[in-house]
Amino acid sequence: MTIWVDADACPVPIKQMLFRAADRVGVEVVLVANHAMAVPRSRRVRFMQVAAGFDVADNAIVEAAEAGDLVISADIELAAEALAKGAAVIGPRGEVFSSESIRSRQVQREFMQTLRESGVVTGGPAPLAPRDKQAFASALERWLNQYQRENRP
């Protein structure tokens, strides 16, 4: 199993948690981005650079992800496509996406996009808070525990 990271927008503290988890649990972590980025020296962590362009990294993750993998992304459309392939999805703020919750998130995203286009709402998400990091760490730990149970010899 592999953890696929939408690395262009993934906060550094989240990446660091993933790097530690890769070595501790023995799961492969692949960061996918359209610009070069440093990754630690680890046989469990690798970087995949894709061409620049809209959704190129997202499409590469969807193409590569398999059932049982984990995808780390805040992108709702990427999350929906990964879930459809049988992958688990966790947002960098610790939100665990599911096939039950993803449609409401898509509707919310479309609504917010309409507001932004009409000039009502501006700006992006709030900075990553300590509670977000804790929520992510908890969600990741639950997934890793399940991974370890399923992969015991």
C-alpha cells in the first residue's frame, strides 16, 4: 500500500508527519507535485514531479492510486475520484473523506466557488492550526493501525 500526497498544497508539518510514519510503519509515501521539492533520504519516501498545468498532479495521483492506498489532499474532486477507486482519503486538516460525505463536500465547494466568483467571499483557508495538526495525526494513526493489522505476516 502507498500513501499518495498532493504535495503542491500540503503543509510542511503534515509532510513531516508522513515522513516519520513511512519509516516507522514501513509504508511507501509518494509526494506528487509540479515543482521540485526536497524529500528526506529514505527508501520509503519518494518524489514524483509532473508537468505544470491544471490538475496534472491530481490526475497522476488518481491514475496511480489503487484500492487500499491512502491519498492526502484537500482537493474535493481528487478525493472523490480516489474514493471511487477504493482509496482512503484524508485532508491535511484531518478530515476523513468517505463516499457518504463527499457529495455534500462537492456541493459546498460549488457553492463557495459561486460566492467567490460573485465577489462575496475572498481569501483562502485559514493557516494550519495546532488542532488541525492533531486531527490529521489522529486520522493518519487510525489508517496506519488498520494498515498494520491488514499487513501482519
